Amino acid sequence: MSVLVNVIVTLGMLYVVPAGLRLIDPAGLRRTARLWPLLAAPGALCLWLPRGLPATALAALYAAACLALAARAPVRLLRGRHPCRVPGRVPIRVPDPSGIAVATALVSPSIAGTALVAERAGYRLFGFDLDILALTVPHFHFAGFTAALVAGLVCRAVRDRPATGLSRWAAYSVPAGTLLVLLGYFVDDWAELVGAVVLTGGMWAVALLTWRDIRPAARDRGTRALLATSAAVLAATMLLALWWAAGEATGIVHPTLTWMAATHGLGNALGFALCSVLAWRRLTTDRSSPGDGDPRLTADHRAPAAHH
């Protein structure tokens, strides 16, 4: 299992995260995205070393880069607020749901990086087994970073269509579900199951919107195939996540962690995350102006990047 997990994590560190940063803000995060493979290289290398001081030091370098990335999230949330009018009260400014999803994406690698440092040091952070810490690393690169990012992108893409309510639910529930799963680590298996239910509902909404609203607007067959694959795989892998969480909480027969890594983990990494990032990069090649970060699905169907 460790080899498979390491391959998945390496993919997330070296390609998925920098590609996702370009989708968030092609102008504002261009330098960070360009440098990210260099910043992530120590983290990728430490995965293949035995636990100890060298691996821990390399992991700490990567964790520092992730924490610096997370520090951008509050600024982007404040900058992306919009007026919310309540009858009889002064309008207040609240974050856009897509902005909340993107802020979650920016913070998620820092959780993965922290878990990586502890696991490479052989330290049971908060009492968690080292295997759990090791699996936390891919979880917050994919269920955290990529899932929240795609939920934000989908929300922005359909904001002027009838599916807006569903897209807002996805943009809220994916970050909420990710947070609840994290809190479930500290509470009990039932709390983690609640988080898995919320996260699965949000991800299924993302899959439905991708298949029904985003895919048909894509210009070429290759992009439509990538979007279709990401939606179909997501529907299946999140069902596995529900099965595993339910089994942990109730004791029913459920997949082992090794089996989950080989199915749920690999499917999310390659079928959902990689295909989604590749598809959205193709969708965002036609931008309204250099540096504004607003990609378009077609000339008539705008899909602004979730950076507000």
C-alpha cells in the first residue's frame, strides 16, 4: 500500500497542486504555480526515504511551503466578499460560496504537510497511527485541495443558470464535509460518517453538474471525455468512501485500507483529480483578458475561475 500511496501523493504534489493554482488565479498565483514543483520536490523525495531525520527535514520544507500557501486563503476570502441583503438590516458582506471552496483548497495542503512531517518523524500526532497519518496526506491533496477547487470552479461556471442552488450546495458542502471528516478523526467514527455523508453529497452534486452542465458546453471531444470520466469515477469512488465510513461506524463488512487505497484512492487521484484538472485547463485556455483569471467554457457560456 505504501508504494501506491506514495505514487498518488507524488502526483498530487508535483502536478495537481500547481495546475490547480493556475486555475484559481492564472495571474496572481502564476509565480507560485511555476515554483511549486521545486517547493514540493523535498516532500515528494521524503516519501521514498525511511522514517528519520532526513525524511522529516524534507517534509518540513514542503510543509512550510504549504503553510505559506494557506496564509493566502484569508486574504482571498476577504477580497472576494459580496453584499448580502437582509430585509430591514444593513447589508453585510459575506464570502462567495466558490470563494469558500477555493479557500478550503488553499488550506488543505497545509494539513497534508503537517501530517507528513509527523509521519516521517514516526510521531503519532494527536495519537493517530502512522498509517492514518500517511493516508491523511493524499486525502487532503485530493479530497481537500482538488475536490474543493473543482466544486468552486463548477459553482462559478453555472452561477447564472437554473442549477445555481445545487452548485452553491456543492461549494458549501465539499468544504464542510472535508472539515467534518477531519473533526471526525478527533471525535469518533460516527462523526466521521456524518462528514463522509456531507462530503459525498457535495461531490455527487459536483459530478452531476459536471456531467449535465459543464460537459455539454465543452468545445472538443477530448475535454468532454475527461469531464465525463471525472464525473463517473467520482460517483463510484464516493460510494466506496460511504461504505468504508459506514463500516467503521457500524461494524458492517467494509473494504480494508489497502483495498480503499487501490480503488477509492487511485480512482480519485487519476479518474477524478487528474482528469478534472486536465479538463478545466483545456476549458480555461480562452480567457477574457490576460491576467484576469476568468476562463470561458465557450464564447457564450462563461465559467469564471473561482478566485473571488
